[in-house]
Amino acid sequence: MSGARFHVSGLVQGVFFRASTQARARELGLVGWAKNLVDGRVEVVAGGDAAAIDELERWLLRGPPGARVDAVEREPFDAPPRDGFARI
């Protein structure tokens, strides 16, 4: 199992970014979470198939309608120890 942590910046809070990320991650069979950060970014931690994580990253670069993604930073992350994909 692969894992990655993403920090997404732009207009990503208050536009259903976490809920949309959760739905996309579940479609891809990933586990992890999406969490609002106090600095206005969203943290996304995903574990699963490496190709699915890459697909999630491509989706994060666009985000849901209403969002404006300015940047997505990615770093390796040990696969999250949880079942499913949560919004925190």
C-alpha cells in the first residue's frame, strides 16, 4: 500500500472540497481523510494503490466546482491506519 499527504491551497474551504474529495477517494478505493487546516488549506492523506493516489492528485489539482486550487503540495506518507475515507 502506498501513501501520500497533500496540502491544497486556494479557495478550498466552504466549497464542499472535503466532501467532494471524500467521494472521489472512495470511488478510487482509497483510505484516509480530508481535513480543513486553520491556515485555509485542506490536508488530504490517502493510502492505497499508487495509481489511484496519482489519480486523486490529478483530481485535487482541479477540485470540485466552486473551488479554486492554487497549489497542491505532495509528500510521501505512511499508509493511514484506518478503514474508509473520512472528513475531519
